[in-house]
Amino acid sequence: MLESLARTLDLHPHITAVTVLFFRLTATSRKSWRH
């Protein structure tokens, strides 16, 4: 159980980075659509 928890915590930063990049891409695409 501790190993799976450690794996989840180890993967969490990567998931957060991917979501942040995704929101950044959507935000930039929205700005480009406005122009």
C-alpha cells in the first residue's frame, strides 16, 4: 500500500504539469481566436 501511495505521489507532479500545460494551451488558443 505504501508503494502504491509513493507511486501516486511520484506521478502527481507529472499529472499537474500536464494539466497546467493543457490549460495554458487552451488559454493561448482562446486568445488567438479573439484576435
